[in-house]
Amino acid sequence: MDKLFTLDEANRALPLVRSITRDAVSRYRAVKSEINALSSLNAQRAAGAEIADATVDRQDQVIARQLYEMQRLIDELEAIGCRLRDYQKGVVDFPAALMHEDQFAYYCWILGEGHVTHWHSEEEGYDRRRLVSEKAST
């Protein structure tokens, strides 16, 4: 954990984080769709349909490009110092300059929220996040 964010720092980083997260969630959905298309091709093949190897290869290449772009976006978030925790919902954790029961805690933001307003401990995860007003010790 290199960077520890204050709440103000997390919120200042949010415009860039929001943009990257929006793109990553969109890319994730596209990858899922392409993987489903490949699964469908493979199921059709298994059922005896004549599907050219080139068609399957092209689909594999599309998925590989999508995954590469998704990884690039994840790397951008990590370069800022935060981490995408849920690709479908767009949950981002910012390692926080606060402690909870002798463990580092995280400021937590979900795509669509206006500001970073929640936190959670590492053990609890984002599904048990709390408002910053219920803050752990700093």
C-alpha cells in the first residue's frame, strides 16, 4: 500500500477516477458479452453446426483486445493509488489515512455517487461500508 488518501484527496481524485471507472465498467460489460458470444459459438459447434475456425479465432481476438483495454484501465486506477473492487458495480477503494481496529481502512466509492462518502475495513469489505460520519480513528 503505497498511497494513503485523506477524504479530501480521494474526492479531488474522483473526476479522473470516475471517468476511468465508467470506462472499465463499460469494458467489463463488453467483455462479458463477447465471452457469451464465444460460448454460443462453441455450443453451436458442439451441437454439430459448421462454424469456421476463423470465426472462433476472430472472437478470441476480440476478447483478448477487450481484456487488454480493461487491464490498461485497471492499471490507470492503480497508478492513481486506488483499486477497482467490483467490475460490474464500479466499486473503487482508496487506501485511507485512517485505522479501524489496528487495520487500515478504505474510503469507498461506487460509480454514480457524487462524492466519496463511505469507508470500510478490509475485513468487512465494501458490502458493509459506513458513512464517513461513522469514521474510525484517524
